[in-house]
Amino acid sequence: MSHDSPPAPDTARWKVLLVDDEPAVHEVSRLILADLAFEGRELEVLSAGSAAQARELMSHHADVALVLLDVVMETDDAGVALVQYIRGQLRNSDVQIVLRTGQPGMAPEREVVLRYEINGYCLKTDVTSQRLHSIVVSALRAYRYTRSLRAMLERDLKRAAPPGPDTARSALALELVHMHNADSVLMQAQPEVALASNQVSGIELVPQWKTSLGLLPAERVRDALPVGPARRRIALWLLSQACFWARSWRATRGAPVTVSIPLVADSLGDCGTLEAVLDVVRDAALPRGALDLLVGEATWLGGHPDLRGAAAALRELGVTLTLVDFGAQTISLQRLNQLVPDRLKIHRLFVRGVSGNPEQMAIARSLIALAQTLSIQAIADGVSSDSDAQFFKWEGCDLGQGDTLAPACAPADVAAFLQDGRKAAH
């Protein structure tokens, strides 16, 4: 059975694979898990004493729900190599993988979480009987949800695939559903620079999906997937990435850093997505202003009727909303005043080359003035020259983005802009 087949019947046992080169770990784990059941289904515990044995077992048991994995076995990196095999070669993004290590120095948590798609990390010395029960139950719940969601997505997308022009869109949607996020998303970090001080004050995460059509930005993914479970899965993954980097960059800087992410706000028309997003934000317990959701003008203009309520719930938890590509579409002042964003991003059409274009200058000034009137932060997107940056600074625009101010980079390299109050390149 492939990992893309429907979930197993409710009468089947949950398969848990123990991978560890210490026989005692297998014995103790089996004793602890012997009487555990989840949703009326017992556990079938499989054992492998090495990563090589685990590969063999995974080839015959594609419906393994959870892998409890040691890091150091036949080699120092056998565990993480097995993670790469499962996620990369087997293309199995459903199975939950929890690393258990007795040698944290060989695989530090921060490095492992950053580089590999795992679902949990713990020290063997910290795993009590109750803790192991909790780890297993949480992993099984996540596996069940992922499998059910995948089956539902495939069913709905196939039913909604009429012959004709929409066939290509449906094919892309199915491709996105099956893509493994960690391997299939190129993530970049675009700094936001406070123009008055020339210091980085926030970071926008810019994901691009590696598809058969090439690299696709978030807006193309949004257009390919309908509001619902498919978008929810991607939105929650992006949100988890934002929460991780918000914590990491706060530790580097010693102060909160605003992290902006796309797609999440544009998916809030689905009640399930909103509730899940609120749960993730509560659990993250980040400082107010640490998370920012980018909202497209289409959502703001013709969005779901509960957008106001969703915005209120998010703001209560300290999340801000940024209206992106402002000026590209016609949006009434009445609509803008009914649901005022915390920030608005001026479309790059009115930013690039502004210093040499009087008409652009007039438009940019009016947009900045509108933001100031509504007490909204204004962001100039796509600043491409020193003279353009100087124009927006003089006009009182709060923030700017663009390689002239601070180039986009990999998230792991953002620390260079944050340490010791370092200023942007401009």
C-alpha cells in the first residue's frame, strides 16, 4: 500500500516503528506502549536496530503512522539520513517522525529542526512513561488528521476537475497537495527596513513552490487551491515556519521581530482554518506584533463576511494584518475605513523609479498621506535605488523593502542583519 492510499479501516492497528540500536530501549518502550490504544485501535509496534533495517521495514509497511527514531546508530548521522530517505525518496510526508537522542551534541535540536522535517525532538533521559504516551497519542492524532485531509482533498479535487481549461489548474492543485513542503518550497526572507533609522525592523517570509511549472509564488498557489482543507494545510505549515523564525530571531536580536507571512489571511474564509490558526498562535505565545499576516486586496475587497470577526480574534492575540499591493485595485475609502489594516504595502508600480516620475510621486504621496490619516504604517515595496529610498523617507513612509535597502536572503542568514543592532545595507 502506498502512502497516498486512503486511511486504513478503523479496525486496523496503528503501526509504530521503533528505530534504535539499544535493545533495552526497545524492551522498555514496548512495555510502556503495551496497553496503549487510541480511538479504540491498538498499536502494532515494529522494531529496527539500525537505519538500514528501518528502510527495509518502511518499504513493506508504508502505513507506518509514527517513527520513534534514534539519531546515532550505525553512523553518527544514521537517524537524520533516515529522515531524508523517508521524506525524499519515499515521498512520505504523512508519517510522524520523532527523534529521541541520548547524545544531543551530535544533533542539536535547533539545527535538526531547521534542516529536517521532523515532528518532534526529545532527549531519552527526559522521556517518562507518561511523556511517551503523550508523544505517541499526539503523533497518531496528527497522522490521522493528515491522512483524512489528504483523502478528502483528492476526492474533492477529482470531482471538481471538469474537462477543458480548468484541467490544468486541477492538475496543479493535485500536484500541490502531494508536494512535501520542506523539500518543495524555496523560502526566502525579505527584510523590512525602518526608513527613519535605516535598521531592519521586520522580516517577510517569501515562499516559492517548486512545481512542474517552475517556481510558483504564494499568489499562484492561492489561485490554484480553493479555500478549504488544501489551503489550510499549507497555511498552517507557513504559520509554523513563521512562529519558529519569530522565536529564533527574537533570541538573536534580544527583542521581538515582526515576521510577515502570505496565504494565511487569504485562507480565513474557511472556519476550520481560522480556528486552527488561532490555536497555533495561542500555543506559540509570541509577543504582540511578532506575527503579521499579509492580506491580498481581493480578500479585503470581496472577502468572506466574517473577515472583520477573524481580524478581531487575531488582533486580540497580538497578530497584525498588512494589506498588500495597495493601489493596484480600486478599493473604496468606506471599505478601508470599515476594516482598517494595521499596515499597508504600497504596490511596487508606484515605488520603483518614483524619484524620476512626477506622476508616481503624486500617487505615492497620496497613499502615504492616506495611511498617516488612518494611523496605518506604510511600507514601500520594491525600493530599487537610493534616490527612491530617500524620497519615501522624506515623505514620511515608515518602512521600505527592496535589495537597495537590504537584500533577500535565506532565513538562516537573517541573523547578520539583526545582531548588535546592525543597520541595513543602504
